[in-house]
Amino acid sequence: MKHKTNWRDVPGVHIWATKVWWGINPKLFLSTGLLETVDALTPYITIWLSAQIINELSGGRNPDILWEWVILTVCITAGLKLLSEALYHWMTAVHALEWDYEDKLLADKMMDMDFAAVKSPETNDLRIAIRKFQMGNVYGFNKIHNWYISKIIGGITSVLGALVLTVSLFTQRVPDTAGKLIVLNSNCTSVLVIFTLLAGTIFSPWLSAKATAGYAKTWPYTNKYNRCLNTYASIGTKSKQAVDVRMYNQQNMAIEMLESSYSYPPNSPACKIMFGEIGPLKAASGAVSVLLVGISYVFVCLKAWAGAFGIGSVTQYVGAITNLCRGISELFGAIGDLPNNANYLYVIRQFMEIPNDMYQGSLPTEKRDDREYQVEFRDVSFKYPGSDNWALRHVNMRFRVGSRLAVVGMNGSGKTTFIKLLCRLYDPTEGQILLNGIDIRKYNYNDYMNIFSVVFQDFQLVALPLGQNVAASADYDRARAEDCLRKAGFGDRLDAMPAGLDTYLYKDLDKSGVEISGGEAQKIAIARALYKDAPFIILDEPTAALDPMAEAEIYSKFNDIAGDKTAIYISHRLSSCKFCDEIAVFHEGAVIQQGTHAQLVADETGKYYELWHTQAQYYTGETA
């Protein structure tokens, strides 16, 4: 994933990023560019006006002319300041959400990505790298407009403004009576001064860029600290960890981890880079800048001393040359820093260009009023991406429409993998999954997903109003949402909620939000599945944290409200699924038994019999 910086690639990756960022909000560039243009021109206008006033004071001293220059200077300066402030506040307002823009860009990519790609180790590595860059420095998309656009536009404007004001410095000649100082009229002298100023102006930002590049060498030593800071800095605020933190004083572990991973203790590698490489380069860059100012002062003052121009022009030329050097320095400094920013952009472009390999299909899924959908697994085998082990192997099964299917087995037997393939979160490595006799890969992906409602074992609710959680939408049918909650057994709790469906869950976004128990959360998740009203409804061990009796009660109730839907229940506790029409027993990635509870428990040599009696002893006192 580490990209070796190549100058030939640097412009291309920045052009790509600029197009992406411009597409998000062009005002990020426009506000910065206009502000920098005004701020870069303002000093030159002020310098020139000041020079006119000083020249008049040291020359003709005409009061009328002086008043004209003073009034003009005040009006123009005030106008430019007002314009600059207005542009600054506009830019600030536009830039306020720039980090949110980047987060949304990454989140949108994650939502658009194949589920297999989302879960791949390569994607996770890229996400960690992006997070590292976000935490460790200010490089990335926002640096394009905050720094490069700013410095390049400001630098170019400064250079052009300075050239206009400094051309006459080299064209105005000292009198022939200036003695030895007449050498200042020589073209060689002018060329030497210009060359020295340009060389120093370029050399100073080059040293600064080298120093900045040195920061990248510290990143390997700061990674652990950044990860620890991200993980442990807010450990006491995470609701699910708060109790454990207090009971076991886990904050002490966090503090020790942060202290032990600190990046800059004395004599550490990162500290040596900062003081041994970055510090001297930064100091040298500053020294060259000061030397340039000194050279410009000497040259301008000598020409003024020799009589080439008045004292007011000294102010003009010294100010113009100083700003010219600063403008060129900023321009080349920004250009020299581009490779450092490219290191980040290479990573994020690699993330943004992760391809979607899953075929999206084109056939519409049948909209059947009779809900007669038939699903068949035909010799299906599956390996998770990056794994050499088979999660499922040669699975063959078919479910009847409108039936209740239980999928049981020990942890790790392949039950959840079976559901992920059925819902087409992954495609089979081998074999086919058929819907009404057609390979599911041929159906339009979104159409196919819409025929399933799933309550996963690690289902999530969000800190938004209850009704939005049920409908998974901000706009929803309130009567339908309430009906689904009551069917799921949440009616009494709903009646007690202060704002009904508009009550916020949790307190993350609203201090009046309510905390809900695990059982209540499960009922809301079931109501969400009912609200979608899909032909297939699946419970994937969402009640694993409950005792078997409570789990069986929820499954039994859900069996009543599922109606004519095809329902699939997944559990490693067999007692919860006795009522199902058919039970499929998974073991080590294969379906080893299939039948009704009575049929399977009668087979004393089968896995189901073994599991049933092993679990039954905990509730009946009998031994297997």
C-alpha cells in the first residue's frame, strides 16, 4: 500500500482529487481563491499609496495633493479590508463542513462497495491508513484548497504585483556623479541581484519542503500512539464500556498504553528525526529568507543614497521585493510540498477506486401477490475472501414457500454464512443459488435484496426517533410503524414513551432520549423487519443473549405475526425452533441432516439427537 513518490504521478493524483473535491462543493475553491487574490494584492496597493505620500512629503509638500493621497489611501484601504473580511467569513462558512464532506465521501463509497470488499483485509488496511492521515496531519483533500490553491493563487498574485512595482527599481539610473555607486547602473549588477534573490527565494522553500517531507519519516513511529489515542482517549464516554471501565479501573490501562506509546520521548527515533533533520532544515530555510531581505535592503538603499529615486520609493521597493520573495517562496513551497500530500491522495484514490466485482444483474424480481418464491441451494460452496478454509461445502437444499425453516448447529457451523449467501451479501465460490429456477446473480441486485427482511444477531439501532428506526427512513407511514411495534410486543413501552414514535432512542443526539433494554431493542428490530413487509423474513440469532425460554417465546410470537411469509430461524439452541416445519442441521460447513423435529430427534445416531439431548439436560436435569 505504500506508494513511492514519483513526480510524474504527483500532478495526476492532484488533478483527480481536485475534480472530486470540485464536484462536492466548488465554493471551497472559489472562496479561497478570491480571498487570497484580494489579500495578496492589498499590500502592494498600500505600499504604492504610502510611497506616493512619502514622496510628496519629502518633495513638493503640496497640502492639496497630500490630502488627495491620504483620502484615497484611507478609502481604498478600508474598502479592501471590508472586502477581505466579507470574503473571509464566506470562506469560513463554506469550509466549516469540509471534514464532513470527506467523511461523507468515504461513507458513500463504503455504502456503494460490494459487501465482500467492505469486509476484506485490504479495504480495512486502507481505511486504517486514511484514518492515520486524518489524525496525524492536515494532508488530504482539504489541503488542496486550504493550502495549495491558497498559496499558488496568492503566490502568483504576489509575484505579478511585485513585478509591477519593482520593474522601475532596475530601470531608474543613479546619476553619473554618484562615483563608485555608478556600478549600480550596470546590467551585470542588476542580473546578479535578481539571480541572487531568485536563487534564495527558490532555495528557502526547497529547504522547507525537505523539512516537511521529514515528517513522513516520523509516521511509522506515531502510528501506534494515534491508534491508541483514537481507541482509548474516549474510553470513559462509550456507554457499552462505561460500566466495565468503572468497575475495573480500565482507564489506568488506557493511560499506561498512551504513555508507553508516546511518540516523542527523548532519544526516540521520531525525536531524533525532528531535531536532527527537520529542525536544521527549517532553521536554514528561515536564515535564507532573512538573508534575502537584507540583500534587498542593501541594494535599494544604495540606489536611493546614490540619488536614483526618493525616500518614498525606498518604502515601495523594499516592500515590493520582500513580498516578491515571499510570494515566490510560497509558490515554490506549495509546489515542493505536493509529493507529501500525494502520499495521502494515493491511498484515498486507491480506496475510492476499489472496484465492485459483483454482477448487479438486470432481470426484475417477480412481484408475486401469492408470494410463491422458491429458493434452492445447488451444490453451493463458499470461502471468505482471503481465506483458504471452506465456510460452506456442497450445500444442497430447497425451502417450501410459506414454510418455517430452522437452521441449527454449533457455533461456527456455517449458519450465518448460509444467510449471507441467501441475501447475496456474498456470491458463492462454487455452485448456484436459484430463485424460482433462475440464478440469483441474474436478478437486479436491489430488487433481489428487497424480498428479504433480516434481523441479524448483531443488529443495530441508531440514535434517531423510534419511528425512523422502524421504517429505516425519515419519511414513513406512522400508523404502519405503530402497528408493527405492537405486533412485535412493544405496545406497552410505546404508550409510555413521552413523544411516542418521535421519541429519540439513546441520548447521543437528544438529551431527552430514552435508553432501552436488550429485549426492547430486539422487539424494535423485529418491528423493523415487519415494516419492510418482504416475502422472506429471517431471524439470525438476534436473541442469543436471552435465556432459551425467553428466546422460544419471542420466536413463537414471531411465528404468529409472520403470516404467510417464508420465515427462517437461525439458532444454536434447538428448543427455540421446535415449532418449525423443517429443520436443517449444519455442521462444519455442511448440511448433514434435514427434516422435522420429530424425525430428527428420533434418529439416535444423528447430530441433532446429540445436540438436543446435550442441551436438554440443562433444563430438565436429565443427562444426555
